[in-house]
Amino acid sequence: MTPQLFHGDCHQLLTTLPPDSVDLVLTDPPYGIIKCNGDTGWYAEKLRWDERLDQTTIWAELNRVVRPKGMILLFSKEPLTSQLIQTPHTNLPFSYRLIWVKNHFGHPLSCRRMPVNFFEDIGVFYKQLDSNKRDPRRDYIAKLLAFIGKPPKAIIAEHGRQFAHFLKHQNLQFSICTEAAWQQLTECFSLRAFPEWKSYEQLQAWQPFKRTFNLPAGKKFKSNVFYYPKDVPSVHSTQKPVALLTDLIDTFSHHGDTVLDFTMGSGSTGVACAKTGRHFVGIEAHEDYFDIAQKRIRQAQSIRTKDEKARTAA
């Protein structure tokens, strides 16, 4: 799986990616903490890359390149976390928050005026299924309504709003009703006589896209708190542990999926993709970090190739 690596401004390079081509976005964008805290001097100069991105442009492009039901995971901390959650992102709603508990803290100068931070947020967003109305069940509902012989408004008025998002198949909010509502609809209008009638289980299974959430082998749940130590040595001041990124990739994508990191820094997400068998698309603006990322990802790819050959030979 040859990675696609781009050196340049993510605002511009995101526009070159094909639509609906990304299954998972996993990135650690600049938090803008230095400017927010009003820091100057050598520490601010060291982190001169810590400039906020244009969120309007970035979110518009993510909406275009992420497939329906694709996931977006963004590392952040306050005040960026609250801004990401509270700002509406068209068709990319906030879902929930994960926590990474660290064994170290960053921004050492802040320890003189506030408690140090031993965790970071990971905001989970997802692309709504049907912004382009491609769910085949929409056409099915249109045929069903023709069989019933009544418009959605009349059915809802007579039997309740539990069918509203289901019967209004042309609306953006289209979604499948509950099993009880489907049974009620089936009985009220004798839908089993409809030549294309489907059971509720068939309706649920008839989905072009599903949100990915993989539990660890043998586990019945997964915590929203992740404990991973910092990678040592590290080559970037905010470098995330490869083990943490591997865990997130395994949880929110499948083997062979495409993962995008549009601020890849030293390339740890690409390394994790090489380890887990995902296609990787990486963007980095800073030349030094881009060169480091290329070398690290190539090395990880080489190790995976050798391991696969060894397994095949065995």
C-alpha cells in the first residue's frame, strides 16, 4: 500500500483529493495555544508552526472528501476543543469525546500560572449518511407510499410522528424508523401484500454505508479513556504515540481503508497505517517534518513488507 504524501499547505492540497475518498481522518491540528496564551520569546519561536487553520475551508473540504458515515478524529485541548464542539460543521456533527491520558505534560512555561495538563481531547465527528440522497431505501419508501396511496403528511397525522423521518424520503434527515413503528405501519396498511415488502431486519441490513466501530478481540466494550506513554525518542514537540494512533485506526477503520492526516507532522499516523494495513494520505507544510515523515513511513512500510514475506515463507 503505497502512501500518498504531499508537501504543502493543507488548505490548498485538500482541494486536490477526490470526493468520498477517505474513510477516516485522524489528525492533530495546530491548537494555537501559544498565541492564545500570549507567549513570546524562544518557546514561541520553537513552536512557530502552532497557527490555527482556517476552519471554514478545512471543514468544507472534509465534508467533500470523507465518505458518508466516515469518521473524523481531531486531537485538541481547550480552548480549541470547545470551539470545535460548539461550532456547527455542515453535515459533520460532533459525536463524542475521547481522552488521551499522557505520562508527561507540554508547554512548560504555563506551570508557573496554571495546573499542567496531563490529558488531551480527541473529538469524534462523523459524516452524515445521506447528504446527496444516495440511500437506496429512499426509492423503496417512494414505492411503498405509492402502494399505500397516501402522502407522508396524511399518514403522520393519522398515526403519529414516529414515521416522520422515515416517510419523508426526500428530506436530508431521512432515517429508518424503529422496529415497533415499522410493525405498526405494516399492520395498518397491510404492507405484506406489497410485492417488495421487507422485514425490519432486511431494512436495517440494507445500508450502503455504516459507521465503523470495532471492539478489541474478545471485548464487549471499549473505554473512552486511552492510556499511552510518549514515544521516546520523539522528533516533534507534539508527536502522538504510534501505539495510540494504531489503537484509534483499528477501532475506527477497516483493513484496506484510506486514512487522511492533513497535518501529519513527523508522520506517526502514516507509520500506524503501515503497521495496520491502511492506505495513507498525508499532508505536511513544513519541509523538515515532511522529510522526516517520508523516512519514517518508508521504514515502517519496509518492516511490514519483510514481515509479510516472512509469514508467507513460513
